Amino acid sequence: MRRNTSILIWWLLLLVVVVGGDRLLALVLDRVVSGSEIRFSQLYAGRVPRGVVILGNSRAVNTFYAPALSQALDRRVYNLGHNGISVEMSEVLFADLLDRNPEPELVVIELTMLGGEQGALNGLKMYARRSPRMTALYEREFPAEATATRVSHLFSLNCELFLRALQYRGQSDQSWINRSRISQELLESVPTMEPTQLPLEDGKLASLRRILTHAHSREIEVRLVLGPYLPLYADKISNLEIWLSTIRAEVEPAVPVWDLSRIIRSSDAFADRIHLNERGAREVGDRLARCGFFLHGAVPGDCSEVSL
């Protein structure tokens, strides 16, 4: 009997050490994440400056180069885009941004996040404890993993984004952008590609409409943009015009859609078929700044020189 009691006590002590250690280490690492200058830590710490805010996936990251735009416009530009971000994730991020930070003067949304899946949510899970909205989205999309984060707080830090947060301790991530040039091999493969399509679901459009409604309720201007593609690749997107027309039917005339998909002709401005590099992003930024894209009340007609 005593032996069984001793075994039980040791198991209870082990459980206390494991659970307590998990919680304590997670708390320490969570403070490290909070102190990072990675964009999402800045958002949840209330440190996103008032100005222009960019939302979207990796195409938003590589179309709108925040440091160059801030300099060209003489106003703060902050990019909240990230690889694989879906419109549902951006809806959460935008609402949380408004709760914790100064209201942006202008929000620019790159529209291809309308085709995004939810895989990137596994990175954003480490911010779920800061956001009931993020928690609800994570529990809806990944119920088993959400349960695991409740059992082990360290599990929420088991993601690539945690490593990025460590990388950006003491330095901003706003200079993050592609700097390479598309390879000749990839460039030559595009003409022989099969046609492709841009995905679009009703649920995604509903999420976009909620973002716009939220912005309009705060009288925040919004620009909806389809960013540049490598021209040869844009020609392979068989439903591009239908895709744009579907979105326009949902949002215009209240919010015009800016089609920038073919404004950059040189392949030297691209890192791959769908992403600009720094050179391309600087060219887009300069052209949009010159035509007044970032000014109050701008409409696509004001930038006719950047349209084909």
C-alpha cells in the first residue's frame, strides 16, 4: 500500500513539474515574442503607427515595400501582410488592429488573399491568447490543434513564426522583401505552362465585405488592389477578368478595384511568377505615389498612366 502511494505521489509530482514547466517556459518565451519587432507582435502590443496599413498575403508583402513607401510619401506605411495569410485571418488582424492601435488613415488590401487557405493560421496561433477572435478562428479551422494548445502552452509556440519573432528581436521586419531575380529557367518555363485560375469562394467575399464594413464604420479609406504578376504568367490566368468582375460586382462603386496585374513589364522586377522583388516593388511604389494612389479620394482613373 505504501509503495502504491509513493508511486502515485511521484506521478503527481512529475505531472506538476511537467505542467508547471510548460506554463513557466511558455510564459517566458511569450514575453520574448511580445518584445519582438515582428509585425504581429507590434500589432498586439499596440505599436503599429498611424498611417497607411497594408493587408494581404506574400504578394502584399512584396508589392508594397513599406520603407521605400514611407520615404516617398513622407508618412508612415506599415505592412501587415504575411506569407499565406487568408482573408479570414486579415479580418481578425484588422479588427484587432483597430482595438489596440491608432486608426489607420488608409488601408490597402491585396486581393489574392481571397484564394488563401488557412495553413498560415498555425503560425498565428501563438497570438491566440491575445485575441478571442484569433482563438475562435483557430478553434474553428484546427480544433485538434487548438485543444493541444490548451493542454500545452508551449505547443502554441511550435511554429516558424516563433523563429521569425526571435530573428526580429531588436530590428523591424518591415524591410522583409524578395531581393532575388527570377531565374532564366523559371522564366522560360512559363510559356509552356497549362492555364491556371484564381480561386474565389462566397465565404471569402463575405469576409472581405465585413472588413470593408468595419473600415467604413470608422470612416477609414480602403484601396482594393490586384498586384502585379509576371506578364507572361498573367496571360496564363484564364479567369482573371471574370475573377475581377466578380469582386467588383460585390464592392463597387463603394470601393473601386485597382487592377495592377500587368503594370510591370520587365521580368527583372520579379522574383518569381507571382512576386515582385525589391526593384519591382520600388517601381510600383514610385508610380503609385506619383499618381496619387495614397491620397484621400483617389480612384483608379487618377492613375490611368499605370493601367494598360
